[in-house]
Amino acid sequence: MSKIDFVIMWVDGNDPKWQQEKMKYSIDNNADGSIYRYRDFGLLKYWFRGVEKFAPWVNNVYFVTWGHVPEWLNTCNPKIKIVKHSDYIPAEYLPTFSANTIENNLHRIEGLSENFVLLNDDFYLINHTTEQDFFKDGKPMDTVALNVQCPQKSLISRYFGINDTAIVNEYFDFRLSLKDNFWKWFSLKNGKPMLRTIILKSCPRFPGFWQHHLASSFCKATFKEVWDREYEVLHQTSLHKFRESTDVNQWLFKDWQIAAGNFNVRSIKFGESFFIDRDGISSIKLKMLSYIRNQKGKMIAINDGEMSNVEFDNLVQDLTESFQHILPNKSSFEK
């Protein structure tokens, strides 16, 4: 089995120096600089505890940051590699406050393994994993399904999937991809989302890709290939200081791997992603807390959303108690 690295991106939205730097750049109507992009749940130590307990096999953890690191983080841990944006992102793209720029250039990180897993700081391991949960026979593991992209003006990220899919359709024959990888696309492991594939399989081209929104397994070779073929669009995306509707994001590389058949199917039961909506925060919160405490899957994603400061503080307290229940002991990543 080839070595597998984890990559995590983190930003301290409360850092006054970072805020000062961010304020130097204006945000136009087509850019996304909302608080939800930078707000911190304060649960990062449980991210590391989960990695140490549930993925002890990981090679290195690349901690990608603007420059700040948590005070409690043990940077002397041999598995920790602190990577500043300036360490790998070309100078012409800096400074950046766009996750798209940070993600789309990850293959440039010195020493990063060919097979790596990209995780957000709100993706938490809550049960034991193996290398085969992320790569099998050298291929990335993924849960796949077709989807219809439905953009909305108020949510810029909805456009990324459309932009990504348009590029994929330039290089791959949709029906041939389904035919050559039939048992992957129509595997029962894909769960209910496979119904979307059944409904959309007669489309003349890829209508879009459903995203499980959990950790993404990547081959560096995919990044290099897409950059070679679509340099201009990736270059223009990387020039943006904030996320814009014309961007492409990490899903482009993920969708490229899927369209090429360079993947194996991971069960949808691997994990679950929760999106916080102010109108339904109470019911969603109960499901999240239960999912963590009962370790119903191997990973959980907790996506920030619109809520009051009081609701946010209460949620953080409840989540802290739930993570403490399954991960009570300090990890070697903590001082």
C-alpha cells in the first residue's frame, strides 16, 4: 500500500493580522467573503484526536494555513507538516482568501504523497478507518451519483459544480464512461443517490455530479493533468482573492477522476454530512449529536450556516460535549 497523507486547511478568522490583511481587498457582488467561510467551531483538537485514534496509519498530516497555528498544537509531532500558503501557492496568487485557490494548488506542496486525502477542518473521524476507506488498488475511493446542478444567485458555490462539469464534458464521453464503469455507477454501495443516476442516465452528457461532501481522495497526477489541460481557467480562478461564481474548485479534480473511471466505490454509509439551516437547527442538531455519540459512521461533516450568535455558541457547546464523549483523551498532536 502506498503512503497516504492527510491535508487539512485551517484559518483563524479571529486573528487580527489576518483580518487586517483581508480588509485590504474589497469584495464585489460576485465574490463570497461571508463569515461562514471563516468562522471557527473551536473543535480542531477533536479533528486531531480522531485522526490519531481512528486513522493511526496515516503517513503525514499537512496543516495548510495562512500563517497562524493554534497555540495548543504540538508542531514537534513528527507527523505534522505546517504549510503556509506562501510555501506552495505561486506568489502571483497571494494573498488569497479563497478556498478554491488554496485547494486547486495542493499538488505543489513539497513532499506531499501521490495519494492524499483532503479534509476540511469541519470533517471529523468518529470511528476506526483503514487505508482502504480512502484508496484501494491505488485508486481513490468515492461514492458516486449523477446530479442536476441548480444554481441560485445568493449561493456562489452552486456555480462551481456547473463550471467543473462543463470542463469534464469537454474531455469525457458521458455514455462511454457509464458503460465502461457500469458496476461502479450502479453499485448498491452508492445508496439512494443512485436513483439520480438511473433517472439521468439518458442525458447526452454529464448533467452534474452529486457530492457526498466528505473527505476527498486524490491522486496528485490528476491535479497535474488538469492543470496541463486547463491552465487558463485554473489560473484565473487562482487570481481571485475571494471565491467567485466563475471559479472551478476541487470538485473538478474529483469529477475528472470519476469520469475517467479512476475510482472505486465507497459505501455511502462511510459518513454523513450535515448542513446547518437556521430554520431547522434544532432537529439537525439532535441528529448530529446522536450521529457522533453513537458513532453511526466513520466520518461526519458539520457545515456552518446561518444562525444567531446564541445558537452558534449553544451548538458549539453541545458538539464539544459529544466529541468529548468519544474522544476524551489528548492526542500527541496537543501540547
